[in-house]
Amino acid sequence: MKKRAVRERDWAEIIMSRAQEQREDLIRIRRDLHQHPELAYREERTSKIVAERLAELGLSVRTEVAKTGVVGVLNGKEEGKVIGIRVDMDALPIADEKECQYASDHPGVGHLCGHDAHTAIGLGAAAVLSSLKEGFPGSVKFLFQPAEESLDSQCPSGAQSMIQEGALEDPALDALLGIHLWPEMPVNQVGIRSGVILTGLNLFQIRVKGEKSHTARSDLGVDAILAASHLVLALQSLVSREAHPSEPINLNIGMIEGGQAPNTLADQVTMRGSIRACNPTMGERLPEKMERIIGSAAAALRAEAHLDYRSYLPPLLNEERLTSLVEEAALQILPAQQVARLDLPRLAGDDFAYMAQRVPACYVFLGAGNEWKGIARPSHHPLFDIDEDCLPVAVALLSLAAIRFLGQKEPPWPIVADAR
């Protein structure tokens, strides 16, 4: 009897079956990591688990990439293209307040954004693909990244650090996949979008200068707190009047500091905040718009205001044809009603965006919420959790998308000489 070539439909069935076989192991790994969270660039225990598991699966492993990052390379049956799968590993400096057996053992630290599950998913995809390596050409490169939560940990971006240490090279990547669990979506619903899928994040600081005076003679001073209050309200015109209705802006003031005594006008106020714009072009114009608004509002109250604006995370752009390939993979393992194209980008950021600037990439959301199980808290919430039924599906989606890409004779986009 002749050996029959494996068709795409067969790949989907085989991969989904093997991912489901790992279900209990995926849950075990995820809960172990959840119980032992580690902050940015301190993921020593997590990295050790990852490196040992990848070595057991036969991957070539490089450790201490960007201090605690791990890179593993799985080679298929013959040379070919290289696709990467990026996984973030770090926890947050937020206390885990859940009451469950796998709640965090580390006071003030919790896996409250799903990176413990992402790590388990990455290891699951490595296991599935290593079991099938004689069936596809090319290589899969796993990038287990530290310090994605760089804003919360006040440290350099883990993605940038890995890029600087050559994680995208030797072998160089032809494409890159990323996934993020999303408890605000029903479990096992896929959210995908070509172009901008995450808006990125910009940070700003405003210093308001007034003049001290006793509050009995407020007319002799300039109240920096009053001026700052007007600035908070005036900046909301960016949201309601400066942006197209289909391209929302998210602006928040997160910190206000100022004043010395209840009976003295404050002469200095510092405000810090963040801003996200769906349209990258709009994001580039924001500093000028903010300068105009705060300058006029402060001057009306005889105060001065100075803006310090910093682009922190760029928008994350999905390559169109790779996104279509991932969407097709999702449709092979899930019903069509569970695969949705997002109308608008998410008002969030991920330093995966830096890697996506260098390699054609696709970043996809997978629902992990379940109201029936009481799992509906957003990321970064002290009671954050996931429906673990999503773990095998995430493994299958990444594995199938990787094989679909590697099985093509040519990349699904024109080759650009400096794309890498």
C-alpha cells in the first residue's frame, strides 16, 4: 500500500488530537508557573523549566538571551523557511488575590496577564511540532522572552533586548507568530486583524507652574492645582473633538502630584499619563495637539504648562497575508462562528511590536473567559484567571499555522531584501 501524503485537513486533525493529548500536562505546567511567578529579568526558575523541556524534546537550546530569555530551534526533515513563535514569560508586580490551590506563593507578584499560560502553550507547541518534525520542511524557532511587562517593572523591553542579542538571527526568521489569551472574550474564540491590531502606548508628563500665595489672598498667586484641573478636562477634547469617530483615542491621567499645605496655593503640579491612538498617523500628531491645548488652557489661568511626550510602544502591525494564513488555520480547527475579524485595534500595547517591525508577523487573540465558571476578570486584575480549556486550542493553532507556513513553496508575500 502506497504511503499517502498528509493533506492539510489531516494536519489539522492530527495536530488538534496531539494538542488535546497534552491537556493535563499543559494545565500542570501553567498552574506550577502561576504559583511561582517571577518578575521581569528574574525569570530564572521559569527559564530553567523551559530550557530543560526544550532540550528533552530534541531542540537546540540557547539560554541567557537577554539575561533570562531562552531560544530553541526545531529543525524539520530538510532545510527550508524559518518561522518563529514568540512567548512572553514574566509576571506582574501585583498581588494575586484568588483563592485557589495554584494562587501565587510570592507576595505582591502574580501571573495576572496570562504569561504563565503562554509559556505552557509555547512548550506544548514545541512538543507537538517535535513529534511531527519528519513531516515538514524548514525550522521553527521558539523565542521565550523575558520582560514584556516593561512598563510595570520600569525596565528595558524584553523584546528589544532579545533583538539586540541576535534572537531573530542565526537562523534568521521569515515569519513570526504571537498569541495572547484574552479573558474578555469567550473561551476559544479567535480575534484576529491585519494591519494595526494593538495601538501601542505613548507616555506623557505635564509640569504646571504657578505662583505661591496664601489662600486668603489667592488673587496674588497663580493656582497650579486649579490650572492642572482645567488641563485634565481640556485634554478630553482630544478624545471627543480631535479624532475621527472610527479611530478612537484613549487618554488617561494616572498620577497627579502637587501642593504643600492646605492654606497655600500650589506653585508646581506634575501630571503623568498615557495615550493610545488607533491610527498611527494620528499618534504622530498628538504632541502638537496636546501642546496647543495645554498651553492655551494654562495661559487662561495665568499658569504655564510644559509637556514631555514619549513614544513608548509602537503600534503592532500584522502582515496581511500571514494573518490570512493564521485565520485559515483557525478555521480548520474551530467553527467559523468562533473566528472573528476585529473591526478596530485593541487599545493596548505589547513589545512584540518591535519584533514585528523587523519580521513579517501575526499576533492573534484567543478567548479565555467563561462567565459560567466565574472567569471574566480583565488582564492585570488581582482576580485574573483563565479557562484552561483554551490551552490545547492555542497549541493547535500555533502548531498548524507554523506547518502551513513551512509547507508552502514560497513565502506568501514578495521577498524584500532588507526584510530581516
